[in-house]
Amino acid sequence: TYVDPPEVGSAVEQFGEVGSVESTKATFELVSPVSGTVVRVNQAVEDMPESINEDPYGGWIAELELISWEEDQALLIDGQAYAADVERKAAED
């Protein structure tokens, strides 16, 4: 029902909060997998937050200029690789 993106120009730390997404039942913090500076925010998602559900990869929220590519790139994987990683970690517990 609502998206609160980060401000353009703001610094973001890896695993830091960069905004929130609110549904009818709860509010969820947006956590960044990378460190950087916000260079662009998707106004379309602010105007139509439901677009995140309709197209989660096309409904991006913010674009960052990375400051630590060498450290962060291992966390930038596609959906299938992420699902496999989550399954592997769940099996370990």
C-alpha cells in the first residue's frame, strides 16, 4: 500500500535500512545487500506500490552507485541462486 524509498544522495551501508514497504498487514524494512550512494529512486513504485507484487524485478525501488564492489558482488545473485543458497542454509540448521 505504500513504499518509503531512500533519498537520492543518501549513503547506504551494507545490510543497513534504506526505506520500507507497507502492506495492509505489516511494514517491512528494506535492507540493502550492498554499500553505496543512492543515485536514483523509482517514482513509479512510489506512485503504484502494488507494482512490486506484479513484477518484483521490474519494480525496483532504488539505484545505488556501489562503493565496495569487491566485497558486495558475492551477494548480488539471481533468484534461482538465492533460493538454492537459502535451501542449503536451512538444511544446515
